[in-house]
Amino acid sequence: MLTGRPALATVLLCLVCLLALKPQPAAAAVRCTRDIIKWVGELIKKTSDLQWLDCRLYTPTIQDYQNCPSSTLKCFADEVKVLVKEWETIGVVGFRRLKLNIKLEILASRFNQTESECRQCELLKVQNATVFLEDLHSTLQIINTDFCK
């Protein structure tokens, strides 16, 4: 029977082997966005109350997502951050706690892509908050169609 350091090393080696054998979630499962799409729906409802706020945001299209999913989602994340800050300046609070921009950044990191062929966010069409959120919602619906089982 092993004792001391050799025993500890053996236990650690067994633990590493077991972790390596643990099934990892499929790539499709980690790209499923049911919670994010729900929060975007809540933001869309809120924008109808704030039509007078002329917030303009760079808005990726479905075509942008199909060509460059990661950079498109990063752009959406950056612009959501801008939108939440705009709302906070007029006293609309509570949406920062959703951390939607962080969740979109995490989702973006799950798509492997080279960004050399992708358009920068600042080169995209500028839209109002309602159109921006509806386009984000549509993009998330496509992701769910492709990756949620």
C-alpha cells in the first residue's frame, strides 16, 4: 500500500483521469440562449415606454451573424452596454444587473472564427433602440433554432 507523497500523486492522477473522462457538454448546448432571449424580450417591452429617448446604436444584421457570429455578438454586447448606460442617465435602472452584455460576450466566445473578414461594429448601420433590440432578438432566435435541442 502506498503512503505519503506517492499515494497523493496516485490519487491526483486518478482524479485527473476521471475528469478527462467526464462528458463535456456539446458545443450546440453551450450556444443555446433561452435565458438571454427572454431578457431581450423584456428590454423590447421597456423601449416602447422610452420612444422619446433617441438612442442610436450600431446594429448588426442576420447576414452579419451568418458571416461572423462571434464579432456580431460582441458588437451586440458593446451596444447593449451603451443602451443600459443611456437608460441609467434618465433614471431607468435595474437592467445592468442582468449582465446581458457579459452573457453576449460569453456566447460570442463560444463561436470559433477569424475576424479578419468581419466588419467592425462602427461600420454597421445605426438604428434606434427598438430596431436594435428586435434585430438582436431575431439573431438569438436563429441561434436557438440552430443550437437548442
